[in-house]
Amino acid sequence: MARKEVQIGQRYREVGASIFGQAKPLWAVDDVFTASDSLRYAVLSKVGEPTLHKTLSIHVLSYHQRFLPEGDSDTRQ
């Protein structure tokens, strides 16, 4: 299955539930860049709490057993 290109503004949620059974937080893509190691990365901010950030490789963000784009139904492979 072809993966969609990660773009600024897209939202992703980690697969699974927290230890308390709640849905994991929603993250929005703020920036996409190529680092000095030649890998592409996405800078994410937590929706509703934009001071929290994380940077993940595009490969990790596109791995459907770890993250799903918000709004997708069960597309895990």
C-alpha cells in the first residue's frame, strides 16, 4: 500500500490506548525537513497543548502500527 506524503497541518494519533484506557493524544505536523543524516523528519506539536513538541522520522510517523492519520478508519496493515 502506498503511503501518503506527510504534510504540514496533518494530524496523527498513536495507535492503542494509554495505560488508563484513554485515546492517546493527537499531534499536528508543524514542519517537515531533511536533516544532515539525509533522513526526513516531522516536527509535531500536541493539539490542545502546542508547547509540547516532538520530532519523529517520516518513516516512524508513516508506520501504521504506531501512528494513524486522524480521520482514517482502520487502515493498519
